[in-house]
Amino acid sequence: MATSVEGSYDGLAPFDWPAARKPLHTWYRVFGELSSFITPLVCIHGGPGFCHNYLLNHRALTDTHSIPVILYDQIGSGLSTHLPETTSSTEFPNFWTVEIFHEQLRQLLTHLRVEGRYDILGSSWGGMMASHFAHLRPVGLRRLILANAAASKSRSIANRKRFREQLPREMQDVLDRVEKENAWSSKEAGVVMTEFEKRHACTVFPFPEDIMASVRASDEDTTVCDTISGGYIGSWTMEGKANMIQVPTLVINGIDEFASGDAVKPFLDEIPDVRLITIEGTTHSPNLEKKEQYMKIVGEFLTAP
């Protein structure tokens, strides 16, 4: 069952990015009262190219702690403006960089009039992006949560490689073959990847509707994922930069997931005020796998003196 959005409201915020050569908008949803004295939490989804749905149950923070929660779809994803034309690198050279996502966030904060004080929770790629945003020391950022976010893409890839090698030999053979033939849409590839995701992405199966809604939306337009995955994100890292993050930071991860172990070590080594909580019995989706424990951890961090 999908998380209820009862009691919330959604809207469209204008997003000015001249390189797009057309008007853009950011879709957002708000739970709670932004006018309250409690600092709002902005949740940034993963991907790149995913969308907000799998983070909807963060509304629990509004229900239990009265924390206003803002969710939005990154540009090119979900209900925000899509840009399929930008796959042309000749017409749109260097279009997809981390700065477009930073500027979208800045303009959304201003539109909602919360730019003076806010917290951020970034999930997976959203946490990677949020850590980079935070190292720029933006005005108004109070606390940062990096949920299942690797400190570098190479460290995340190393975990994926190790997990792939733990699959049964016949499953590894399937992946080797579909990779060689670029047959990722084949039925046999789907079977193996579902097993891989059950082990390392989300142990709740059948997968919850919130995450499946994000999957369906991302499958409809792969522009962002395809373009960024083949671009700067391959060499992305916060190593040597994370020490610039000056706000209290909570790192959350699971066991045997893409952001476990050494994948978060640079955050722990470099961020001055940081703590790590690894939630036993979870992988890459603790908000879905151990919701009550996860929300308690997040709520306590955000409301601590």
C-alpha cells in the first residue's frame, strides 16, 4: 500500500536554468506547516533519475515530531520538467552537472521561503548530491543526514562488484552475458537483478508500492540516469572535500549495501561533527525495511538540542 498523502499539499515552483532553453518547474509536496517554529526537513531522492515516492513515508516525522517535511522531484525526473532533448551532447554540451541540482534546490528553498533555516536528508544519490551541496556551506543549512549515500562512486562500485561475486555462479554468468550483449531488458536479466536487489537494495519483498512507483516513473524516462551515468558521476567523490561540511551530520547505512563499510569512510574521517548509525537487518532502504527504528533515529537527531 502506498503511503497516504492526506493532509499534505503539492505545487510547482519555477526553476530558471537558461541552458535548458525553455521554462522549467520543480514539483514538490509539503507535509506539515512551513510557518511553524520547527526547522523543515528537505528530503532529496536518489537515482540519478529516480523520484520522490519511495521517501513519502518520511511524513511520519511530521506525524510524530511535527517536523515539516518537503519532498520534491529533481529536474528531469518524476513530476518535474523532463528534458529528453538533452541527450544530445552536441546541442547540450556539459548540461548535466551537479550544479543544476544545487541550483534547483536553492530556488526551491527560496520559493518556499525556508532558505534561512532548513535541514537536509539525502538518500543514496540524493545524499551524494547533498554532501556536495553542504560542503559549499550554504546559508541556512542547520543539520545534514546522509542516508545510504557513498562518499565516492568508486567505493560504491566496489561494493556492487563484491556483491555480484557473491551471487550463485549461474547468476553471475547471466550478468556477464547480458552485459556483453547489452541485453539488460531481457527476462533473465530481470530475474537476476531482482534477486540482487532483494539482497542489497530492499529486503522487503514484494517490493513496497512506494518504491515501485519510483521505479515505474524512472523507467518512463531514462535521460538523467543515462546521461549522468555516462558522464561526471563515474569519477564523483567527496574525498578531500567532506572536511568542508561544517554542520552536524548523521550518516545512516545498512549491512551489505552499496553505502556500507569503506563506502562511507571519507565522511567519517573528514566531517568534523559526524556520527554513524548502521541499522542491523537493513540494506539500502532502511526507511522501508525498519521504518520505526529508522524514523526514531532520524527524529531524535533532528530534534536534539
